[in-house]
Amino acid sequence: MSLVFALDGNMRDATLLCLMAEDQIGGRKVASKRELAERSGGLFAVNKNAREELVGRVCGGKAPKVLDFGMDSEGDDSALQVNVSLVRRLALEQAETTDPAFLWFNELTEGCFREALVLSLLLQAGGDKEPQRLTGRKLLELSGGLYTDTREIYRALSRLSPIRGGGVVQQPEYRYWALDSAAINSRLAQQAVAWVGHESPVAPWEAGLRLILATADDAATTLESIDLAQS
């Protein structure tokens, strides 16, 4: 989740980097768009241009330089390489400070980073104790730059309200928001029971992430690291 934070909340970019690193460190050829879409567990099913969009964000300065651009063996086309050292640092640097409540909210919202972040902001503002008046400016300040448009925040709040089916955020009056702690605790308790009763399936990007975290630099391609991803 630290890596997702570093990539401006883009779970697709984080997953893509992990999948590409898995191939790169394992010495395999660059996967095609179709292969990446299949291995993403459905994350790229709708948009198979995830790699091109990540390249655009890196080149445009909107994302950290997590990709290196070289030349392939033919000397014609750009060859993408994951900057494993940088990705590893990004994945580790915020790990200890990531709010545990955010991780629970991320699970509650089925992995929707933006909605989990909004719930975290509301909790940070004291919305679990009483309704809070949150202006657009205040919400942007709380987000620490992860949101740049208040409309996105209000859309997320709307999706989490009972009217839109979420039901974990209440709006007793205009611009006042509160967390429905009883509903949140009930859902998280149900999720905890499900975790105890069933093993969680391995996410498609986990092997790549383990390789990144086990790799000290871009050149490390040892059999030990490769075996780690398959264990």
C-alpha cells in the first residue's frame, strides 16, 4: 500500500510495476498487453493500455521515475525496464507510517483506494465521534496532495452514503459528514470471520512485489530471489 500511496493512489500502476518486475528479475521477455491483462486478475481487463498510460505519467513528471528507458537489441524501439531500486524504496519508505485504519477501509471498499482514503480523512477529522463540517479546502488539506479536485472527494462520499448503497457515511445536514461506526464495525467483523474461515487467495502481483522487496539493486537476478516469488 505504501507503493500505491507513492503512485498517487494508482493501484493499476503499482500492480503493473510488480508484474513487469517479476518478468524482469526472472529474466523473462517483456510480457504482451494481453499477458499482463490476464495476469492482473482482471484489473486491466477493461483498459489494456495500462503500460502506455504509466509511461505517459512517468515522462510527464506526474509519477516517480519508476521506469528506465533504454534501447532494445535492435536499437530501434525503447525498451522499458522497471527501476527496481526506486520501486523498492517507495514500497518501504511509508510502510511503517501507513495508517492501519486505512488498510481496513481499503478492505471495506473492496480495494478502492480513493474511497478508503476519504474514509480515512473523515476518521482523521473526528467523523467517528460526531458529524464534521468539511469544506472542499479542508478536505484537500487533509488529503496531503493525494486529492487535487474536491469533486472527486464529494463523489466518493456520495458513493459511500446510504442513498448510493454504501451506507457507511452519513450526511445529517449539508456539508456535514460522519462515519457510521456501527455499520463499519459490523462489516469488518464479517470480513474478519471470512478471513479466519478461508485462506485469502494470492493476489496476482504478490510474487513481483516479493521479488522487489527481496532485491537490493536492479541487477540482482539470483535463483534465490526467483524461488522466493514461487514459494
